[in-house]
Amino acid sequence: MLECKTAPCLVIQGTPGVVLARMDEEERKFEKVFEGPRSPEEMTRIISSYAARLGAEQVRSVVCGEYVWARIGGEPDPTNLVFTRMLSEVSAGADFSVKNAG
């Protein structure tokens, strides 16, 4: 989802915790969390609206347990949308996907 690559390395003990804490404190201006469960149709409508407004060339989504995470656009400033799925879909294991825009 984030297109991250990992590489083995050595760091001083405690450094990873400091870096992660600093990252956590940074402002998340390109993140929108939608409280309350949403149906797949409503999530699709909202994601499509954001993608059109932002002129997105790419939209990716992934289901993470009871959440749907959509990432719109690309670097350097992608927009992240996080939704809560409806309980009936979580228990039924319903799948949700969005096609690439463009």
C-alpha cells in the first residue's frame, strides 16, 4: 500500500523508537478518518469524489480488519481515507476494492 522497501541495517539501541515517535508527532494533513460504519457503496462514492476533486491518477485500497484504507494520488502528498466497514460485512468477510482511477 505504501510502496515501501526494506533493507537490513544496524542502528543504535533506542534510535528506532525515537524516529517512530517523531513521525507519530508530525501533522497528518493528508489524512481523513470517517467515523461510523459505511457501506461499500458510500465508501466508493466518497473515494470517487475525492479522486475527482484531487485529479488523482491512482487510487489504491486495502481492507484491514474492520477498516478500509484508501490512498489517493501519489507522491509527494497522497491523501489517505480510512473508513469503518459495516459490521455485517466484517462478519461475512465481504471484500471491497476500488479500481485504479485514470
